[in-house]
Amino acid sequence: MSEEGLSKGQQKKMQKKAEKAQAKNSHKVTTTPIVEAPSVETPVFLPKWTLLNASMDDSASLKVLWTAQLYQVPLVSGVTATSRHAVLQYGTETIFGGGNAMAQAIAFSASKTTFPEQMMIEEWLEWERTVLRVDPLTGLTHLAQSLSRPQLVGASLTVADICILTTLSTLPTASFPPEVQQYVQIHQSALTTAQKALACFEPRLSKVVDLIFDKIIRQLFGNDISLPGNITQPCQNTQHGDFQCNAAMPTFAYLKKQQGSSSEYKSPQDVAQAIVQSVGSEHPILMDLQVNGPGFVLCRLQPTYLEQHINGWLSAGKLPFPPISQNETCVVDFSSPNIAKEMHVGHLRSTIIGESVCRVLEAAGHYVHRVNHVGDWGTQFGMLIQYLKEEYPHVIDQDNDGTLPNISDLTEFYKNAKARFDADADFKKTSQTNVVELQSGDPQCLKIWKMLCDVSRLEFEKVYQRLDVNVKECGESFYNPKIPAVIEEFEKAGRLSIEEGGAKCVFVEGMKVPLMLQKSDGGYGYDSTDMAALKYRLFELKADRIIAITDLGQNDHFKLVFAGGKEIGWLQGGQRLKHIGFGTVNGEDGKRFKTRSGETVRLVDLLDESVSRMESKLRERIQEGKANITEEEVHEVAEAIGYGAVKYYDLRRNPTSSYKFSYDEMLSTSGDTAVYLLYARVRLESIAAKAKAEFNVDVEDLLRHQHPIKITHPSERNLVLHLQKYADVMEQTLDDLYPYHICDYVYKLANAASEFVTKCRVLGDPEMSNRLLLCHATTLAMHQCFDLLGIRHIKRI
């Protein structure tokens, strides 16, 4: 098949499928009317056309969508990682080629053009591709000479007009001959309608607004103008508008440089006014444009555009993630406790931040290796092995079937072993011998080492189950055999430096200290293990993106490791390496969180205390008659809220900041807490339940009948606008991998929903169906955010 057309075999195949689909479309399914929800006809379209990776700044996407509109062919949106460009599918079959070929495929399935007309259409499509795109000036002259009627082929608009008008929309109108200007003006309304529909395929509001202003500015002042990456931003004060365009100042500077005093624009305000006039008062997406300050253009989004967006998402059943250019393999290194030590409050942040980061990446379509880089190797195991031999002698009996020692307190076990090591010279000497034997593969030492690992894993799992964390262990011991090959690679590359005492180091440009790949005594440290881990993840796991999540104190270490990987040439494929460093969890006194006796707080105890306090609060509400749960449900609900409260209290802030741990604050029912958010969602769920029980209006029926949302009140508009910031927030989160963006979004959304149900009566109101759907859309968004943050859902409190 050619780049811009279908083969005859595929044309016949497509025609047969289209005839079958048309036959099915002639039979309409009528549903039974329900209260306050008009019955609708639900046509059946099988198979369906799907436009994947559609984008507002993509001409191919506009050609396809406009053609589908012209020929009334149903088209749905989707995302694929197999291509970075727009892709058209019919059922499961992909239509290959560019925008012209895809548009022609849709037109062929539905149009009734004659054979001579079809031949002329194909000639115009080839001319658009090889002449108009390549040499616009020559193309415009030829087009002007050919225009004798409003359409290029026949008596009505065809795919030839669509493809040529789409390309013309990307060119400065000032260069158009009069005939071409008239041609464009005749079809401007249809073009604008198609552009508006394409905007609904793009989930990011900021992207839509940015592209609109970018296109207008280039049409006014030429394609050569250099503009910043993002020329628009959301208004900080929503009373002024939804978005603000900041392009007038750099545009004025460009014009002044190019034209000097001869420019008709004497100030940025003049440029801003020209932009406003060009947008006009009838724009399908923007409204209420005004110039503010030195040249800022403020605007709002049309209610009809917001309605189209939200209705599309309700029909799909979920809020969309922004499209990604390709699926990546990601490695997220998080949690990473030490064997034979309890997980303590210091592991809290890495564990819950890491879990959320994994969920975000997976939701976007990436493949994620969730890696628990546990500390399961090192000289400390010599003393631990010896202490276990002496305190639990039965475990080394040959008759032992693998039963684990009953170590109820790992922290105490470790402290006692360390005390013996420091105080008993013979114990210390034997411990050092155990290290050598363990590294040499001594069966007994390996057996005890594995037991210590298994006992520790049981304790770790108690935390992971409470926090709904899924992570796969791949500890330091796994990489230990791989270290010599890394050292050899650096040595062969001439990058290895033998320092005084025999230490093998790598000096990296721009770094103050070297990578120490091998100590002077022949041992390996963190540098050695992490370089081996980096190589394994890049070359064995084929990682495109590696994220390590540890405390801020290790920031320089990871800079050094990443720089070392770049220095040796491991990052030739554009892989991205990132360290997310986090601050400390402090007590009320502002110091590191400790128990009253000065011990580090066990993570299990910290989590259970949150649940215990929540149980007490719930029982108080039951006694006061303010709860909708039974005594039997208290513990399950308290776990969801208690664990969620701890997570959200941490995730809601920039990870680089430290914070004071406070049960009172995190379990508060007001303010920016998980408790408040869970209550807000339950409130919306209860409204829907009452509507069904008392008014016989079921949200599921409204969705099934595709009852459209209409914005009738300012609070409704505010809520819909907040809902539609979801994709923008997810794009920001995917960029820096900070979950606090999601927390900020869901908290503001909950506030908008609270204002909405306060100012807009839902139950029994003439707009009840409309407002129930807004409640449902909000619970849907909150549900997705809770999933990404790892917070459990509850229906009743």
C-alpha cells in the first residue's frame, strides 16, 4: 500500500465492513425511560474507528477527525505506545500511512463519490503532500488559479478540501491570494468545529490553550517568531480568568528587533489587543478575553467545551492520563530496609513515596520493576551469625527442617549482637572469621544468613501488608558477584586509579570525591554495589528510566554513581536517572522522631497507633449516632483511614522537606488530610445512594443512557474546571515524580465539590440528574487519585 492511499484489496475489505456496520446502525436500541432521565437511542457501531495519539498540534489528527465529522463516522480516541504519531484503527486493523491516507480510509468507507471524482480527490491529495507542504508559495499560486467554485471536487466538501484546508490553517494568512482567502473563509466554520472537536481529544487543558494562542500568534506575526516553551499558564486568581497568555511581551520584543520603529505595534499591550481581536468573540473554546497589566491576555473556557470534555470522560468511565510518546521500562528502587533490623520511621517515606511513584508510572502505561534494594550483605553479618549460633543453637542442628528462630524483636537482636561484638574480643574474632566463611560460601554460614533474611522478610511483610505495598527484593548480595566485572570494565577503559593502600577509585569530572570501587582491604562498599546495580538495571533489565528513592543525605552519592555511569558510556541510549531525596520525619520538638526512651520508632507500631486512634474516634461517632457503620466494621474502616492518613500526611508535601509527625493533625476531619478527603467522597456517594432510594434516580442508569452534563451554575463550572485539570496534573507528576501534585489536585477538587453541593441543591432539584453526574465524576476522579496515592476506598463512615 502506498503512503497516501489504500490498496484495492483493503478498499474492498473496508467497504464490506462498512456495509455490515451500516446495516447494524439501522437497528436502534431503545431503553426504558427512567425518572428525570430522557430515554436515548443507543446505536451500535461494530467495529469502531479509533484515533490513537490524537493531538491538537497534529495536522493528521485534524484531517481524520474532520473527515469523520463530514461523513458522520463515529470516531473514538485512544493512546498507543507503538507510535509517536496519530494512528487510525478500524476494529483491530491498523490503517497505515499519513494523515491523508487515514482520512481517505474513513471517507472511502462512507462516501458515495463517483470513480472520476475519486481519481480527482487522489490527485489533489498527492498535490497537497508533494507541492503545498513542500513549497507553500508555489502551491498557493496554483491553488488560486484552480479555484472556480467553493469545493475542489464535485458540488460538496470532500476529503480533498479537508486535507488542503488543514494545511492552509498552518500557514500565515497574510500570504494568501484573494481567491484562497475566500476559499478559507467559506469553510472557516467547518474548520473551527473540527478544531474544537479535536481539542476534546486532547485531555490537557493547558496544552489546548497553549496551542490556540501559539497558532494565532504565528498567523498574525509569522512562523519564524521564537516563543517560550509554555506561553500560557492557569490564572492564580480564578476571578480574573481560567488561563493567562504571556506571549505579548516576547512577541513585541521580536517585532521590535525585526521591524524597529516601523512596526505598527508600539507596546506589548498593542500586541495583546491584536491577539484578542484575532480570537474574536465567537471562538468555540475561548471566551471573555481581556488585556491586563503590561500585556497579559486573560481568558476563560467556553462552558460547551468543558461539557464536551467531561461528557466524553464519563462515557469512557475514567479520567484520561496524558498521552506518552512511548512505553518505558522503569526501575524504581525504594523502601530498602536492612536485614536483621526492624523497619522504623526512617523507612516510611521511601516506602510510601516509592509505591506511589510506581503506581503513577504504571497507570501511564510504563512497565515498572519495583526493586527493594535491601541491605543483606556486609561485615555485620559475621557478628549476627555468631550471635544466632550461640543464642539459638538448635537452628544449626542437622535435624532442623528449616524452622526459623523465634526472634520477636529484630532491633533488640541486632543491639545485643553489636554489644557482644564490642565487648568480647573472642566473639569479635569469631565474627570476623564468619564474614570470610560466608563470602566463601560456607554452608552453615549461608544457612544462618538465609534464616536471618527470612525472619526479616516476615517482619518487613507486616509493614508492606499494612501499607498495600508491592515490591520485589533484590538486595546487595545479588550484585556482589557482579562487582569484579564492573571494576575490570573501568580498568580496561583506563578510568581506574589505584590509590595509596591499593584502593581502586574512579575520579569523575565535576565531583569532589571519587567512586571507590574497591577498598584498600579488598572489600566492597556502597559505591561498588550501586555501580553494579546500575549496570545490571541498564543492560539486563533494559531500563529507560531509573529512580532511586532515599533520604536527602545520599544525594551526592547518587550524583556520583550516575556521573560514573555516564563517564563509562552506559547512558548512550538517552536513559534517565533520577534520585528522589526526602527530608526527615520529626517529632513535635522538631528533632528526629523517637520514642520517649529515645529509641527509633518501629514502623509497625507507628501505623497501628494511627489505626487505634481512628478506632476510638469512630466508636465515639457511633455512640453519638453520627456514623453509618457497625461495630463489626470499625476495625476495617479504621485501617483504611488510619493508614491512608499516615500516607497522605507525608505525600501531600514536597519530599525534600522535613515535617513534624502529628497524629492529631493527620487524623483531623478538616483541612488537607486523608480523613477530610475520604469523608468528602463518602458524602458524594451518600447523595447518589439517596437519589436512588428516595427519588428512583440511579447514576448508573444515567451513565448507561449517556445523559449529558450541562453547566447551569458557577459552582458547577468551577467543579468541572477543577475536574479537567487531572491530565495536566498527571503530566506534571510524570515529569518530576512528586506525588504531592496529586494531593494538591484532589484536595482542591474536594473543596470545589464541597462548594458545589453547598450552593447547588442536588436531591429533588430540576437539575438533579445533571448534578448527580457531577457528583459521580468527582468520586471517579477522587477514586483514581486515591489509587495512585495508595489510599484504600471506603463507601461509608
